[in-house]
Amino acid sequence: MEFMARGRAEVRITHADVGKRVSVRRLTGGGPGEAAFTDAVGVLTSWDEGVLSITRRTGATVRIEESALVAAKVVPAAPARRRGPAADTRELQEVAARGWPALETARLGDWTLRASAGFTRRANSVLALGDPGLPLDAALERVRQWYGERGLPALITVPTGRADAADALADALAERGWPAEAETVVRTGALAPLADASPGSTGDAPARVALAREPDSEWLALYHRAGGAADTAAALKVLTGGPSVWFASVPGPGGHPAAIGRVVVDGRWAGFAAIEVAPAQRRRGLATRVMAALAEQALSEGASAAYLQVEADNEGARALYNRLGFADHHRYHYRRALPGSAG
């Protein structure tokens, strides 16, 4: 990490850089066996009373005493070589929300409260983009009440990792005792190469991908999130909601699907989800084949860019999406209200 200017280290950030992505170096104390310096990269979310708060892409916050700073500078929001289709965090979050629509919504300033009988965190959490129109503690109390009336936990979706994300909100919720869970990476890529990515077939015959407007019972049986839904009707409404939704299935032995997937087309965006392969059918390129078929359909409807959301610890899926040309755009995680947490 290069901090040197004219032969010496410099602190080249000020209070005016709050909200920007920065790289800092600080003294650690230099005890036995300890490095004298340590580095941190993230969004400078606050600088108050001599303490800087830097939120990493993971949502974790690092607090640094101003007196410990050795060097610091503003850095680009993302390396240019890793950028996918141009979009800001708000656009992608709103597109994804339309593509996975909640059964019930309510507005709280710029926030959207979402409920869907408990089917997936995404459709049962607050989409926190912008200002809730109330002081934060009052807004959080309103959130608790709204979800409590529906017998649901109070969850807030918090985008992180970019200057236009909600890193400051993550910091504020952490201070109020709302723990983080389920870190997720939003990834983007060009759609046309994905449509051409289908691998050669393995086995005795090519894998045929069937597309339908609604999932059948066999599709739902393979999709692990639908299998755990307490309200199947609610799950089906979420899955089939969205501007233009398609479901893919590769027939397998005994009439059960070998692989499945879902895409929702919304203008230039094609959002992929529910890409799953039956355990006995893995390592045959079926996930790639499913995504290629869905991408081809999305292209025919005018889409040009792709996005998907993958849990940060799902290394297998992330490796697949790397091969298909997806790059990280931003992250989000959920903050959950616990008994005794503020707000």
C-alpha cells in the first residue's frame, strides 16, 4: 500500500472525506511480535471527537484514534478492471427488490418495509435506502412495531462497501446492539457472453433446458428455500412476482429435475437466482447450461446486463460466477433487532 508523497508519509484525508473510500495506515503499539503498523481500506463513515470509523466491504467497522494515523488517502470506489455494467448501489437494490417482490410493503420515508409471511430474509426486511424521515431511534421503533404486528423479526437490509451505500447505517445499528447476519455479495456482469457460455454436454445426450413462466412442484422440491417455506402460497407469489420471470429446468432421472434456475428481466437488467443442481448431477456443467438458457431468453427481451446475489461464504457458487465473468459490485447484510437493543 503506497502512501509516500515527496519521500514522506502523509495524511491526505480530512473531515470533508467522510463518505468516501479511503486507505489508512496506523500505529499498532509495536509490542513484541507485533507489526508496528496496520492498514485498513473501507468507507470513512464518521470522524468525530478524534476517532475515525472505517467500514470494510464485509460490514465490519474499524475504529482508529486520530493520533494513531501515520498515513491516509482517498482511493477509487473499485478497481476499474473489476467493474461490471455501470450502476450505483441504489439502482441495483431497487431492481433486485422489484425482481423479488414482497407481498406487503409500507413506506417509512425513503425506506421500504417488506413482509412475505417469512419467506426469505430479503422479502421480509426493510430496504434501507436513504432517509427514513424520522430520527433513527424513532424509525427503528416503528420498524419493530410493524414487524411485530406481523409476527416477524425486525430485520434491516444494509448495503455496504461503496461510497453510495449505507455503511454509516451499519455503524449506527451496531452501536445500538443490532447484530449483523447473512452477508451477501451483489455481483454484475455482461449478459451476452453468459448466453454463449453453455459448455459441451457430458453423458449420453445433451442436457435440454425447459423454460416456463411458473415453477412446477418438482422445481419447487429442488429449490431449497421453497422447501423450508411455512407458507408455500406466499413463496410462490414471491417467486413468480417481478416484471418478466422465467423458470428453467433440466429433466433428470425419474422425472425429477437435475438442475433449476430463475431469471427476472427488468429493462436492461436480468437477475439470476435459485441456480441449483441435484447432488447426483453435479460437475456436469448443468448450472452453466441453465444460466446460458435463461440469459438467452433475457437477451431476446432486450436485457444487456446481469446481476445476482450470492452468500459471501458460498465459495463454490462464487467460483462458478467468477468463471462466467461476474464481478463484485457491493455487499449487503441484515441487522436484526434483539430484545434490549436500542431503537
